[in-house]
Amino acid sequence: KQEVTQIPAALSVPEGENLVLNCSFTDSAIYNLQWFRQDPGKGLTSLLLIQSSQREQTSGRLNASLDKSSGRSTLYIAASQPGDSATYLCASGSARQLTFGSGTQLTVLP
Amino acid sequence: NAGVTQTPKFQVLKTGQSMTLQCAQDMNHEYMSWYRQDPGMGLRLIHYSVGAGITDQGEVPNGYNVSRSTTEDFPLRLLSAAPSQTSVYFCASTRDGSYEQYFGPGTRLTVT
């Protein structure tokens, strides 16, 4: 059974800092790895999707990488802003189902 | 496109009551899923469907029932609500051949 872990559970950084969020998974035979953002009391917004044949994806200030051999994915956020404050979730799986980590709650201080 | 919509946004039930959480999508996606989110436990899959008339169980299916009569709709039924079903429920959809999941805004359910 796939298990997905995100450490740390919470992270606080000053505005402007570059930061990395970590995600690890136990089964390397994954179809994809997806990163989501969740604001308090809201649904999930898809940020980046990395398919199993890819190593990274970029969107604006966000870059996600995937290393299946080590069972790890990272989400890099450049020049963080207070508006980036949210919970970031990673999930691996297929079109039928995703296995989620518990998330990292990010606070960017002005 | 409205994307994935869910109703109601909030609901309070008494133990033993039944209700249906509604989910609809207008993207013609074949796959639809229901997840629940509990503090510190991430999201867990309840049931999913790969097309109209086809459903299957996820990780935590007990106490829930689903059916899918149309591509657009995927309701989740609580047969006899229990306090352990207090949670936030999310519906998601994706098209066949894609892995990117789209989520609805969620239904916050409290069972007293």
C-alpha cells in the first residue's frame, strides 16, 4: 500500500525566501505525482502534475521535481510571498485514486 | 465551465440520520471520486467511478453508498450517520487518459 509523507508539517519563512517542500512515497511504481494548494476552508487547487516519465515541471515561481528511485518529490517556491501562505499537499496515484500526504502548512511572514 | 460543484457547503446531522451529498461536473470527465479529509490524516478515498454505471470502493467505504447514473453526477449517500463521519468531503474528477484531478469546494459535515 502506498504511503505518502510530508515533512515538516508546518513551516514559517520570511517574505522573499526561496524554500523547498518535501514529499516522500513508499512505492516507486507510481503513475504520477501531483502537488496541490489548499487555503483555509477551501478546496484543493492543482499546482503541478508530474507524470511518471517526467522528472520535473515548472509553473511561474514553482518547480516540482520527481525522483522515483529515491521515492521523493520536492516543490520549490522561489521568492516567497505572503500570498503563498497555505497548506501544500502532495499526492501520488492514478486517475482512479490518489494517496495524499498530510500536507505542509506554509506561512510566509511579511 | 463551472468545473466540479458540490452541495451543500455545510450540513449538521444527528446520529442515525441519512443524507446525500451532491457532486456534479460539467467537463465530461469519465472518472469521479469522493474523498474525506480529517485533521492530520490527509485525504482518504471513499468511493470512485470510472464511468456511468461503474463504481468501486476506496480506502474507507464503510457507511457510504454511491451510484453513477450519468457522466455528470456522482452523489454520496450516508446511510445512517455516525459521529465518526464528521469530516470535510471532497469530490474530484478527471478525464480518461489524464492524471490531473480537479476538486470541488467541499462539504463540511458535522454529525452530533
